Amino acid sequence: MAADIAYAICALSDIPSQKARGFQLVRLDEAGKEVPWSIFVVRWGRQVFGYANRCPHDGVKLDWERNQFLDPNGVRIMCGKHGALFELGTGMCLEGPCKGRALTPVALEVLDGDICVTGVTLAEDEPAASFCDDEEA
Ligand code: FES
């Protein structure tokens, strides 16, 4: 399988530093079947951190308000359902009902100013730019 492909999901500059954004992607499983894949990306300066958008506590999406992934201070990832707090760089739950468990990391690289997902195969029937979930509600 082409595991080394990097899929651009948006430009680094599309996410302001110290903000996060969710993406609805579709990946292919080992059998080649399309599986919806919801992830989010936190940007911190030149660094980006990616995780599956799934709380280890109840398996729900973290952003109860769209694209609200961070706590009020903007220094931790927060689940909107019961308020679990996760470390930005590791995804480890530091406080809350899933303390000691972690978010599932998503491998990312920044290539030519684009944030790219690596290590998976995406169903790519749309231009890469359209993965970007940037329309305002
Ligand atoms: S579902 Fe996330 S803290 Fe309970």
C-alpha cells in the first residue's frame, strides 16, 4: 500500500497559531473500504499536532461547538462533553473521566507550507484543497 503518500489537508497559514481545526476525511481500511475519519489539528507556531476526533472516555467528538477543541486558556485540548483535558503535544488526558488515557495520534507533516496527513491512505476523489474545513458557520 502507498503508506508514504502525504495528503495536503490545508495550508499551515489556514490555522492561526494556538488554534485548532477539525477535518472530515475518508480513509481506506486494509480491505480498501472507505471509512469516515474525523480528525483535528492543533497549530502551535510552526508545530502541528494531529489527533482523531474521538474522546477516549465516551467515544464522542471533542468539539461540541464546531472547531472548539481547546480549553478557555487555549493551552490544553478539552472535550466538550465532560470537560476532560488533554496535553497538546501527547494527547494524554491529564484531568477528567479518562485520566491516564490518550487521544489517538494522527501523523502529520508540514511540506511546502501545507499540513499533510501521512501514514494512511485517503480516498481522494476531491481536490486536496476541498478537504479544508474552513467555511464559517
Ligand atoms: S466524552 Fe469526553 S470527557 Fe466524557
